[in-house]
Amino acid sequence: MRFSVLSLIGHEPHPLTGELLPAADRFEEVIDTAAVAERLGFDAYSVGERHAGAFLSSSPNVVLGAIAARTSTIRLLTGVTVVAILDPVRVAEDFATLDQISRGRLELVIGKGAEAGHFDLFGLDEARQWDLQKEKYELLRRLWSEEGVDWEGEFRPPLKNVTTVPRPYAGVPRVWHGSATSLNSPELAARHGDPLFTANAIQPREAYARLIAHYRERFEAYGHDPADAEVAAGSGGLLIADSSQAAVARYKDLYEARVRQTFKPHLAGKAGYNTPFRTIEEAIEGGPQLIGSPQQIIDKILGWHEVYRHDLQSITVDGFGLDRPEQLETLQRFAEEIAPVVRREAPSARRRWRADSVGA
């Protein structure tokens, strides 16, 4: 098992104190956390992309560029790049630049995004989101893998003999497909033989297992070797204590206040937007949140692995409102008490990171 740390760069008042950090301080926290994650032996750091709501992650390529300058080995992921609303030419240019600066450490995770407002913001029809996703991703593939591209589609002007610059550092970066609620992303990933990154963040395990099963079935149906199907999984936040009882005592008010704060009433009943695990006890028992003692968290990740057969696990430490020292303590405890056990019990069986072969 490999491990990644994700930040969506949330920027809203603390759920209990109401304190709101200045934006510049939040960016510095994220950049510094990536450097700490590298020192602690995490394999990757991921920055999300949001264009609506209480987030500062509208330009993940810029933040990842700052992280690239502060690190040297950790892989740089997105989580997700909302390719459906972006110009593929710009995506190709921006992230190839990041790939060059980081000397091949980029891994792109694409998706249609988890916020309802960004299609209107960019003047696009949300009803066409999957058509936008498919066309724009397939153009991005060509721009990274070919030179002198001639192309014509529905959602942007035609291209004639286009070669985007810079070119990626050492071949086409690996592209994962983020999947939260719909079979469309697993289908597109399977069609192209790409890896799947399941959100595993809000819904019960069975919902994500269904998406992964569809991906593996369609991956083979498209003629790809099923042994090459790669899966990663997110999680709904990380809170570590010495025991389950200590976790409830320490984090109950914080967890449940955050759930109330982030509830989206206009999306009630729509899968993937509001957690059904409203109490911390429910989250510990059956939710995708990693809350409890180190052994409880180990058992939960290994339980996911039995079902998902995933090779990369993502965690988040800044999603519940932990103060800065406790975020870093949480990262360190995970690295020292949890990651080694999971790596031993679920050793990585997939191909190496792309950058391993280019000396990064």
C-alpha cells in the first residue's frame, strides 16, 4: 500500500470557535504540510480543485508548483482536476510545466468535480457534464502524446497542427479518473486502460465497491489485462486517538459540528454531497472516515482493501478543523503507527510510480 495526503484547501470558520485563518496562512499550511509529508515518508501529496464554496483550491497547479519547489521526491497529484470545465490546451500546458519543474513527479487525477456551481460559473451546461468530460479528456490525451495535432469537437474551436509546450518531462503523465457516484468515470477509465481513484469519502463502502466492480469488469471487456487495473481510494478525514472512547471524547463535538457546517440542504438526498454518518459513533462504525485508535484505523483500511483491492490510500488531516500542531501530530502518528502495518499486510503489487523510472 502507498499513501497520499490530500487537501481541498478548505477555508471556512472553525466549526466550534468561528476562527478563520487568512487565505495566505492557509496556503502556507498546505505547502508546509506537503514538505512534512515528504519527510515522514508519504508517497504523494494531492491538492483538490474547487471553484465554488468555502475553498481556496481554484488553482491547484499553482499550489503544486510551490510544493514542487519545497520538495524533491514526493509525487504531486491533483484531486481532482475538473477537466470538464477547463480548456484541454491550458490543462496540457499548465501541468506539463509542473511536470517539468518537478522532474516527472506529476500524476493527474481528473473528474467532473464535486461542487454543483462550477458549470454555471464557466458558462457550461451541467446536463452535458459527462459529454464535456469525455471530449476534453480525450483531447488532453492527444495533446500530451502527439505533436502536430489536428482536432475538431463540439466544445471548443478546432485545432490545426498544434503542439503544446512544454512537453511533459518523460512521456505522458499517468492520469487517474476520480469516481464518486457515477459509473461514467469508471467507464471512461476502463475504456482507456487508466487507473481509477474512488472518492470513498461520504457514502457507505458498498456504493464505492459498486463503482470499482464496474471498472474492473469493463477494464477487461475493453481488452486490457485485468492485472493492470489499478485502484486508489480516498477517505473522509483522519482523527487518531489512543482508543475509540478517547476519540469520541476528544472529537465528537468537532466532528458533528463540521457535519452540520458542511451540510448542503439544496442537495439533500443526492448521493455524494452530504454524509449519512451524522454522529461520530456512526462514522467510526461504518463510515469512510478514519477515526479511532491506530488499530481501528488499520482494520478499516485493510477492510477496504479486501473489497477494493486498492493500492494507494489517501488521507486528509485538515478537513475537520484540527489546529496546526494536531494536524502534524496526526500525520506523524499515521506514518509511524499505521502506515508500516498496512504496508506489511497489504504490500504494493502494482507498477512503480512513473517517476521511479526517470530518476526523480
